Amino acid sequence: MMNPKTPTWSELVDRMEADSVRQLVAKADEILKAPIVRRVYRYEDVGKHRTWLDLRAKLLHETNRRLFALAMSDMGTANLLSVELPILAAAYRRTGAERFLSRVSTQLEEAAAWSPIQRPGWMCYTNDRSLPADGKDGSWLATGRGVRAICDALEILPEGACGDELRGRLKALLAAEIEGVVDDWRAKRQWFVRWEDPITNQWVLPTEGLVRACLFLGRDTHGQAYELGVTNLLKAMDAHGAAGEFEEGIGYAAFTVDSMLHAARAMAAQGDRRALDHVFLRHFPQWMIHHIQPGRMTINCFDAGGACLPRSGGQFQSLLSLILACANSAEARWALQEHFDGPSNDLPGLIARALINGPCEAPPLFAVYDKARRVNWRDSWNDDATGVWIRGGHKDDQHDHQDRGHVNFVARGRPILIEAGTPAYHHPEIVRLFKSGVGHNVLQLGTAMPDTADCSFDKPPLGWQKFRTVAPLTVASLDVRGGRVIMDGTECYDGLKLWRREVEWTAAKLAVEDVVILANDRRDTLLFRWHLGTSGDVNLSGTGARWTAEWPAALITLEASAPIVVSRTDLPDHTLKAIVWDDDVAAYSRHVCLVVQTIAPENTVKISMQALPR
């Protein structure tokens, strides 16, 4: 059976329903209230003219501060244009209102001078980095978003709406972007090209720009460059899991799969379905939906921000809407109907509303993902269900945390066991208290807690979980009633002979048994953390080898083969409360964390933990 023709953006805009068109026009009129987006050329101006200042720039010396801030502002402006220009173009297409065409033309006039779309300096994010001798660190994130903004706008505008002179300058800009991306791959200019690392989002976005520019200017005249772009796009999809797993986690998937979908849709609209039919893209919607936990939370391992999941707004609703608009996915349609207030309010969402009535397919309640090295389970798709997820570690993980062995538990929609989440990258404690083992329910050898300045993500302190290690998961059982999973974290620590964690659960309770043996008869304090889904009072009681912790949502019991002590500490949180990227550090709340440790140095210990929801 032949696949139906994939419609162009202009064809999809023409099919938008009347109510969606009214909302489209309202959004376009709202955009008109703001000035056009302008490129800035001085550090002092970054943050003005609707540009974005990456706060990491403030920590850099003068040269890198300017280079990095300007390069990152390009990403911000390109991203903003990729949202606004298609909306304005679509509003003009559906209404013929001159005010929308005037704004599109004025903004495109400004953007036509942005060559290259991505300026150098994005690699200068620390003071020990500098540009290479030729001053180029290559095409990057702004490349993809900027090319998308231009191509989407020109594709949606009615024929002849963009004047020949402006169109000619935009075509010249796109031709220069093609030449630049091709040269970057030839010269192996960026780190991800030198290392042949198609997993990263940084590989995909300039690839989208290359593919889109070639499609717009013509595959007949840019055939070799187009095939390079398609080859690189398929390499990226091949690098991820055949079950739809994305190796940088769901946060970066929302950013990168968005790019893949835009490129794949544009290819398919011109008859090339190699990307849109790829097994990764076909299975990605189910993997994404499996991140939805009970209680309107998400699985937030990897650099995925917080866990709060609104019914309207946010990256989940937007990406699912784009999947529906580009791929007509039955799983995305089901999720938008069941877990969100329908499609999003952006342009893909307004387009998707005409597609929302159709075949739906609910994912299974549980799954084992090898490439993402995760088991997830829930007892129903209701918001007040019970859910569990468990992390191991895969050799291809990127943007991951030191979280091998982490266990998460939501009972009847209430969080019981959580992780710290991911703050903004400029948060001073991101390495020490969020991404490290300290931010997760895992083992620590010893009690070391260095100062913030002494913590390095890829070289953690002795006794902390090591950087990017492999931790196998063995699934002994997994069905609608619950499961039993064994995690082997032995490779995750120096000086360890064994760390075996067995997790067993039903909807009524969760139990974890940890066995730890140090190598070479060495002895040390053996410590575990349990992050709790509460910031309130927790009653601790116990002595010797048996302790309890209770609060209104749950009772936790702890039993050990050696005397232990349990204490409470409050740690910063980006799981229970949503935080905006540029929020001040003071905006972060805190949650309770139990610290369970042996009283004396031990060589071997077995500790059992049971969580009973109330």
C-alpha cells in the first residue's frame, strides 16, 4: 500500500479550521505588538531588541563573554523567528491582510543580513576555550532554526508575496549556509563531526538547515549537499534506539526530534520518505508518551528540567502536536486527547486540530528500553495511577546524570520517591546537588561532600558515582500487576566489588534491597539517599539496624545487616515545582532527602527499604 502524499505547510495551513484561523490571526496580531527581532553586534546589547542573554556569559572573561553571548543570542533570535515568521505568513495566507505581509517582509529584510546565521563563539563557554586560528567553530543550533524560519515562511506565503529582490537575497543566504555546512563536515570543524557523534542535538540542527536549504533551492542543483544532509540525518536516527529511545533524554529530544520532524516532513513533501518512515521516528511517540507519570509528572532523568506536566502548554503538548501534524501519529493523537487539552496553541498545534479526529492507539502500560536503559511501569493511564521507573546506564548515554540505579515511585498520583531534576545550566549547584549522585536515590561510598567549586561533573569526588558508566538492568518479571528488576551498579564506583539493587513492586508497595561489597576487604561508610516527594514534616524513628520515616503520603521502613543512622536533609528541587530557565536561584524550593548510612565503616552491607503509600 502506497503512503499518501505528505502535504506541504501551505497545504496544511489551507486546511485549518475556522476557529483555528481565528486563533492564528489573534496570535499574529499579538506578535505585531512587539518590534521585529534584530541581530545585535555588541555584548552590551545582548538582551535588547528581543535577543537572549545566556547567563553563563557573565562568568567569562571579556573575549569569550562577547563571543559566547553573541553566538548564543543567534540561537535565541533564530528560535524566535522560527516561531513567529510561520505564524505571520500563515495569517497572511488565510486573510490576505497587508499588516501581516508587511511584518513578514520587514523581518525577512532584517534576517537576510544574518550571514552566517550562526556566528562563531558557541564553543567558548568556558574561559579555557578559544576559537581556532581561522576564527570558525562551525554551523550550529541557530543554523537549523534560522533556515527553518526562512523556508517555512517562504513555503507558506502565497506565490509572489515575497518580492523578487528580497527573495533573491534570501536564496543567496541559504546558498551560503549550504556551502558553510558542507565545508564544516569536510573540514571536521565541530567536535561532533570530528568524533562522528550523530547522537547529539548539535549534529542534527545544522543538518536540518542543510536539508531544508537544499530542498528550497532545489535538489537538482544541490544534489550532493542534499544527500550529505540526508545521510547525516539518517545517521542521527540510526544512533538512537529502534524502540524510539533518544540517547540525550526527553528534554533534548523535545529540541532535537522537533528538528528531525521538520526536516523529515519537508523531505516527504517532495517525495523522499527516508526520514519520515525511519523506525526511530515511527516508534518515538510511544517512548515519549511513556515519560508521562501519574500525578501530572514526567520521567525527568537526563537533562530534562523538572517533572511538572501541565495539561496545556509546555514541550510535551507542542511536540506531540508537531508529531501529529507531520506524521499523523495515532499514539500522538491518543495522548493529546487523553492527557492534554488537545493540540497546542502554536502553528503545528493549530494545524493538528484538523487532524485530531482519527485513529488512536494507547501505548502499553509498561516497557523496557535498552538504549535509554530504563524500565517504566504504571497500573493505568489515569492521572491518579501508581507508577515506577528505574534507571540503569548505557554506553551511549549523553546529557545524562550520575543516576545509575535510581528508583522513582508515584503512588495514586502522589510523588513518594523522586529525583532532584535539572536546573538551568547557570545554577551554581547543578553539578554538586542536581546532576551528581547526590541528586538521586543511589549509593555513595564514604561521606565526602566537597565545596561547590571543587566539584566536576566528569571527574566526581572519590566515592561518588562515576561519570557515564554502564549499569545493566535485568527484568525478572514485568506485567500489569508489577515487576521485579535487578540493577548491577558495580562498574559505577571505584573500589567496589558489588552493588546489586533489586526492586520489586505492585500498586500497593515498593521494596528495594541493596547489597554492597567493597573490594580488597576495604571498609568505608556506606551511604544511600532517598529523595522524598515532600517538603513538609517527616517523622524519623529508629535505632540500630531498623528505622522508619513517615509523612502523610507514605511510610518507609529501613532494615540493615549492620547498624545504620538515618537523618533528614533538605535539598534543592526541580521536580515538584516548575522553574523557568532564567529564574533566580532563590526561586528553587527544596524537598526532603533521607540520608541512610552505616554507623561504622563496613566492608559489606545489605539494606532493605520498603515504601508503603497511605
